[in-house]
Amino acid sequence: MCGLIGVNGTADAAREVYVGLLNLQHRGQDGAGILTCGGAGQFSLQKGSGLVENVFSEQSFKGLKGHVAIGHTRYATIGKKDPNLLQPFLDYQAEVGIAHNGNIVNCYQIARELEGKIEKPTTDSDSELILKLVAHALAGQKPNAANLFGAIRETMQKLVGSYAVVGLDAEGGLWGFRDPHGIRPLLFGSKLEIDGRQVYALASETVALAYLGYGEIQEVQPGEAIYIDKNGVVERQILRKETHSPCMFEWVYFARVESAMSGISVYEARFKLGLLLSERIKDLGITADLVLPVPETSRAAAIALAESLDIPYRELLIKNRYVNRTFILDDQKERQTAISRKLYAISEEIKGKRCIVVDDSIVRGNTAAKIIELMKHAGAKEVILVSTCPPIAYPCYYGIDFPSHEELVAGDRTDEEVAAALGADRVVYQTLVGLKAALAQKNLCTGCLTNEYPTDVTSGLEFQTQRSKDRKKAKVK
Ligand code: SF4
């Protein structure tokens, strides 16, 4: 999962992209990059490892010139700390650059099939492969809306997986496209500058656009490509469409609570997840003295649940805000250390109480086990762990680092066995019906819950093998 933003039409496009990236930092903390075009092929590119504010300085903006810019925050599922995999990627010869969020399930297969037929990517990145495919399909033509739409259509025919892409070209055009299932989000907005000029932007989340003053925010449709030329002329075309299947985990965990996905507010969805869980808890006859959220993502759900059950809501797990999100960290050991550095339980309030602890999801179980240990250590009489997401039992092939079935705590376990494995007195999960109702979506990607994916995932095994090799390599270093 990564964060994307692109801006066209303002003199200081790079600075806007930078501010946008700060608002998308939660989507990836491994590294960041900005690519600009100052006209007639004058590209400037800066990328680096770490947080956005550490990658760029005031000096950066002296070099990053132009009316059009794209930016990326990286969350790696492969090649964790390899700086060569940072985005955006630029193809000087084709005069196009892109940044990508998602994962191409058949990337190794495409690379093999097209070996010698397209320019070889310099890295193993599926994002660079997309760039090479677009560049190849352009076949030396100067990029414009018509021939880019053609090149993207041709590229889409080869790709299986999830992709939201922003791109720019030497002609000063900003463009973007989204996979035919719309698994990963991409939004489009516009605003009027003081000088009367219309500025356009594309981004992964509404919060990044709204923060920069963009309005009339709309979704880029599944399978749609959009091109904004240097004069602000906008062209849109649906190139390929399948059933819209947005990733449910955007609402559950990934997106900022201020954002909206597919027109549904993330806050509202999380609140409803809590309300629906409270019904389940009533049905199960569970009672408790306190409801506690695991900060930050489960707060809205925990408030709803506490209100509905009429049980006091207390924020007693305190987060050290300077420690990165544990989900995004590299390996299990790093994650566990981070959890113990990150959370503190206020034992004076917890001691002797039956506590419902609300978390957004349970993946490997590291965070959950540590939290339960913290709660018990703080003297909790009973810990009932409530997950706003149904059991995650299968891998994600679309860009979220959910490991194999065996590594997932809910993979082969019943709810009771999960509770025992985590040290909880009880575990209560959201139901699939509840999830769909809360997110108000007819269709969703729920592959990691049901093992039914919106695309073919037969090449996924190769991807999984590569990912685990990659993890081992990272540990050796
Ligand atoms: S498999 Fe799960 S995490 Fe991956 S895109 Fe689908 S819903 Fe999202």
C-alpha cells in the first residue's frame, strides 16, 4: 500500500505534492519521492528513504521545478529497504514517469514473457514494469491524451492485480488510471487559483486533496484513465471495466479517518462497524466494565460500541505517537519491539476490571498478543478482544502485506483457538455481513477473508514465494 498524489497547473506543483504526501504519510513510511517536469522534458526527480519530512528540505524545491508534479510514499511488500525501488520511476527516453499503488500479481510472468521484447526494467519492481509497458506501447509517439489512453489500454490488457497510477510526461500532462476492479483508490479534484487558473490534482485519499483546498472531488472510476494537459484540458475514458471491488481494508485500517472511499466516510464506516459489533456482543451475552480502543484506528468503532452497550468508554492504552505504525514495519521482531515501545496501559484504571478492547483487525496476532499481555500486566480481570474486521485468514495479493494462510493467526484456528493463542479471555470478530453493511458497498474485495479474489490469483504463489525469500534476505542483512 502506498500514497500517491499528482498536481497540474500551479507554479509550485512540487510544494503542493510535498504537502499532499505529508497527508498520505500513513500509507507508507519506507520512503518518498517527487518527480516534476519544468517543460520540454526538463524532469527533476528526488527520492529518499524514510519519512516525507526527512526526505525533502527547502533546498529540494529549488530543484523540483515545474507546473506538473507527482509524488509517492512507499510501503514495501517486496524489497523492503531497497532504495532502488523508491518511486516515482522515470523513463527518460519515452519522456514519461509514474508512481503506482497496488500490486501486479502476474508481474514475474509478464517480465518473462516480454523479455527481449520490451526494455528490461532496471529493478524487480512491478511499478517499473508498468512504466516500461506504457513506454513500450507509446512506441516513440509524443505523449498526449489519445496515445496515452491507447498505451494504457494495451498495458491494462496484460496486467492482473491492483493498480492506481499517477503519471506525468514531458508535454506537461498529468495523468492517472485505476485497475478495472478499482481495488486501490484514486481521486480527482480541482480548484481555482487566485489568478483564475484552474489547478487539478489526483490523489489516493480525499484528505490529501481537501487539505490542499481541492473541491469537486470525484473517484477516478475503475478502469478509467484521466489526462489533464498543460492548458488544463481534461479528458477521461473508461478503458476496461469489471465489477468494482474496492479493498475493504481501506475503511477498516488504512485510510485516514477524515477521508471518504467510494463516497462513504471512513469515520462513518468505522462507527457503524462498532455499532454492528455491539449487537453481536449483546447476542453473545457478553458484559464488561470498560470499553477501550487500541489507538488510533479503532477509536470511532470503540465509541459506537461503548455508547450502544452503555459501558464507560476509556482511553487507557496510551500511544507514543513517535513510533511508526507497527503493521508497516519490516519483520516480526521489529514489530514486537515497536509494540512494546509504542503502547502503555494505565493500570490504576484497568486493575480488576472486565475490559472490552477494540482493535481494527487481527493479522499475525503480534500486536494483539502484546496488548493482551499489557492489559493483564496492568491487572485487567478479563480481556475480551473485539475486532472490527472479520478473521483475516488468507493472503493479500494486491499490495497489503498479509502473509500466508499459515502465518495468519486466524488462518487455521477457531475463534476460541485464536483467543487461546493470543492469551485473551475471548475474541469476538465482526461478521462478513456486518462488514458489508457498515461499508455500504454492494461489492468489495474480501479476498483475505473469504479466499475469493476479484482477479485471477494463480500467479500469486510465485509472488508469495518471492516475498518470503525477500523477507529472509532482509533478515540476513
Ligand atoms: S485481499 Fe484483503 S487486503 Fe487485499 S485488497 Fe482484498 S480486501 Fe484488501
